[in-house]
Amino acid sequence: MSRHFGPIIQLGYVVPDIQIALKHWVDVLGVGPFFLFDHMHPPAAEYRGEPTDIDISAAFSYCGEQQIELIQQHNSGPSVYLDFLEKHPAGGLHHFAVWTDGNEALLERLDRDGHPYSVTQRYGTDHSYLSTDSVPGTMVQLMHATDAYVGLFRMIRSASADWDGTDPVRSLAE
């Protein structure tokens, strides 16, 4: 367990084509079902402190206790996802996520304690992507553990626990 963050609750993969990635995870790895938010525009999106409009699809499933997220960006709005694909065109592991009781308090504590994290992208106060410029690597996503997010993730985990291979990709409205 990290001294700075809670346990890792999610591994997030940025992919150039979410349909190909879904097929791989379902058919080759046997993970599912995935719950797909197709073409969503995260509210209050900021990239490096400036507003940005991004169009993404994100799919979520569980492999045992570990949540898997697949993300494809469909437009050219500045983002951490396009930054990643520029360096890794085939896609790959982009971030790990942790629950927080509130992102702003944690960000203040990290800053006060002198940790070299910077907020590269955020969606309001619920999601913040942290990076380090001194040692590049996997980003950290802070996810505020609201009742809505915890409930959604619980439902996805429950569906994955008894999944029989049918209905492998299920649509979720934004």
C-alpha cells in the first residue's frame, strides 16, 4: 500500500481503438463484461490548467478484484490521452487510480509535503491526473469516492464476478 495514496483500485489503458481493445480483453483474456460509456465529454475538463473539450469512450470491467478501464479519445482536444498515444502509438498502461476522500485536500497535502506531483488534467474536483516531470512514468488518477462512483463500480464488479461470457459489452448512457 502506498504511504501517499490508498490502494490501487483501477488500471487504466489508453488505446487507439477501443473496439479492438475490447475484443482482445474479452476474447483473448476472457475479461468481462465491459460497461461502455461511448462518446462522452467529461464536464469541467482542464488540461494543464486550461479548459479543454475532449470526446472519449471509456469501458470498465473487473478482473478479480482489479478494475480495468479502456479509454479511446475521438477528437484532437489537448489531453493526457493524446500525450500518451504520441509516445506509445499502440497504447498501453496509462494510469493507476486510487480513491480519495476529496482530491483538493490530498493535493494540498502532497504539495505541502514537497512531493513532485503536478495536476496535468482534471475533471472538476472529482478526477485529477497527476504526473511527475522529474521521473516520467505511469500517471496517478485521484478519484473522489462519491456514492455515485462507488455504486457504479460495485455494480460493474458484481456483473464481472458471475459473468458467463454472454453480452460482453454493455452500453451505459453518459
